[in-house]
Amino acid sequence: MLRAVLIGLGVTALAVLGWLVFWPAPTVTLDTVARGDITVERGDYLVKAGGCISCHSAEEGEPFAGGVALASPFGTFYAPNITPDPATGIGGWRDEDFVRAFRHGVSPDGDFYYPAFPYDFYTGISDTDLLAIKAYLDSLDPIEQQNRPHELVWYAGFRPGLRLWNALYLDAGPAPGDRDRGAYLVENLGHCAACHSPRNRLGGIVEDRRFAGTSNGPGGEAVPNITPHDDGIGDWSAGDIAFFLELGMTPAGDFVGGEMAAVVEDNTGQLSAEDRAAIADYLLGLPARPGP
Amino acid sequence: MSSSSSSRVWLTGLGITAASILAVSQVIAHEGATGVVKERMDYMKTLGDNTGAIGAMFKGEAPYDLQAVQEHAGVLAGEAPRLTELFPEGSNEAPSETLPVTWEQWEDFQAKAADFQAASTALQETAEAEAEQAEVRAAFVRMGRTCGGCHEVYRKPKE
């Protein structure tokens, strides 16, 4: 009897391992995408809304050539080169490769990405917008800069295990076409919750504390609550939020520092006034949550 | 007293009330500060009071008043040159929010302080030249970026 149970467990373990390692990664088809809206200008704007430059550019390095170190409980991730260099960047990527990376967190070679690349947010971006982002990145000067391998704790090194993470936390998109603009900017492109929420031991966002801030954000830094609670932005008006997103000034006349200063300068400060107002409205409509 | 001057008095009163509420909350954050740390926290609060007052006009919380912008910008431009003097090496006792890297990268810190000085002077000049409101706003945004640019690297993140 014991022997039968052990054999059963062994077979199950092998089956799970087989699924993790050998099951084909998801693919995408792009036959029905409207190509007329795919422009470099649109992509430029979306890249600003998406905050790509923040992680994909090292402080003293070329924009988008990668290199930023992201310290996490799973080790240090190094953001890759996303300039169109064919050898070290994304120069050789097909449209399907690019969309699949965002939609499913899978590389052109079929490897799973770590969610340090926030594909679990970007999955909601529409095909048209993703291809506009690709058009913009393809328009950049190719920079030859080899990617630095991640330095991870031993158990995080097994990439097929990310299939389990995706089963738990990835709600593959795209978002419905009629998604509210503020929701699209905050939840998908801007991926605000990636830093403004606590994460559990598996690196998944703690959903009932989403946007409520964390004392242990990227690099171990505290990240504030951005829900309309007294612990967060409960006493901010929509105008206060929009103004903050434009130039980083809080209602008290203080100017934000840290990572958010760069986000304001490179990302939210570059958006249209309408988009900043849409973000403000969306944040004020979030459930008020205490914390961190 | 005309109705416009009485509304001005009323708004001023409102401004003073708001400023004193702000002052109380700032005092709490700065409690226990002494010496040059206290001096620079008070200094930063002065800057914040003036940027906050200009910002309130661009947010539509207060009526746009070019003369008031000129006055606040004058305070900012006048205070800017002494910023680095308030950061003598090693002056970092609690509740200081300065990161030690400030003194390791002193030249960059000085360059950022110079950016603030230039941008606050530009704001003052734009306001004194009675430029269009949009131009004054743009000059204010440019100055605000210099504040954030320095806080980004040299100030502890807020909880």
C-alpha cells in the first residue's frame, strides 16, 4: 500500500516536472491587428506611459541599453538591452516574439521571463499598442551592450518553475478594448501596483493590499500608499494628484525624491494633461486601504 | 472697503490658516531638530511654503495673482544661493533626512543646487517680466524638477 502511494506520488511529481519543462510555451497570432495605428510617435508616448526607460537604462549608460540592477528577495535582476541591436538587443525579434513577451512573459527562445519584467501588468496592453512600442524601440539607435546575467538564489534559477507562478498570478490579456483610460494607464502601462503594493513570499502581489504601499519595495525602500485612505492620498484632490504627476509637488509644497522623482520626470510628467487627470480619477476611485 | 478687497482679506486669512496647519504638521516632522539640521529643515519648509503657494494657484485652489507669484518667486530666488551652506559635512544627526552620499558626491550636489538657483531666478525673471500665465507655469515646472532632481538622490525616501 505504502509502495503504491509512493509510486503514485513519484508519477505525479514526474508529470508536473514534465509539464513545467516540456509543455510548449503559449504563442500568439497577430492576423487581425489594425496596422494603421502603429506609429513611432504613438509608441514613443506609450513607452513614456509604460516607464520602460526607468529599468532599461543604467544611470551612466545609454538609454534603453539595459543594465539597471533590481535587488529582490530572489536575488539581483539586471534589466536587458532593448535597443534594436541584433546581437545584444531585440533587433531580430518578430512582431509575434514581441507581443508574446508581453502577453505571456515568454522570450523568443521560449524561456519564461521573471516577473521583475512586469509582464503580468503589460499583458493587458493591446496588440496595436504593443506593436507601436516595438516600432518606437526599433527606431532607436542600436547599442551593442551584452546583457548581464541575473544573480539569483538557487531555487529561483529554475525558469520552468515560472509556469507555476504564471498559473497563480498571470491573468493573460489583452484588457477589453473599452477599458477605462485611467485603469489602462495605472493597471497596465504604468504598472503602479508593482512598486506600490506588498508582495508575498512568491513575489506575487497581496491583492487585498494592492496600492496600499509597502515598507519593503524595490531595493528594500519604503513605497507609499496611493489609495484614498488617510494613510495614503485621502486628503488629495484630483488636481493635487495630477499636479504631483506633472512635477512631483505634494499638496504641502514638497517635491518628491527617490525613484518617484525619476518616474515623474521621465514618465508621468511627459503625459498629456488628460491622461494625468484620468490617472488621478482612477486612483481616487480605488478602495481606501490602510497601510503600509 | 470694496468687495474685491474684502475677498482678498478673506483669502489671505484662509491662506494664513492653511499655512499654520501646514506649519504645525511640519513642526511635528522636524521635532527634536537642533543646530544646522534644524536650520536647514526650517529653510526647506520656507521653500515649500512658497512653492506650495505658487502651486495652489496653478492647481486652481487660489486665484492666479501675478504679484503674489513674483513675491514667492523672489523668496525662492533669494534663498537659493545659501542652500549648500546649510549642509556642512557630517551634519546629519536625527531627524535629518539627508543621505550621506550628499557629501560623497559634493560636486554633483553643488551642481544640482546651482540648477535650482538658476531655475528659481528664471522663474522670478519670467514673473517680473509679466509673461503669460502659461510661461510662468512652465518656468515653475522647470524649477520644481530641480527640487525633485536633488531629492531623488540626496534625501531619504519618505515613509
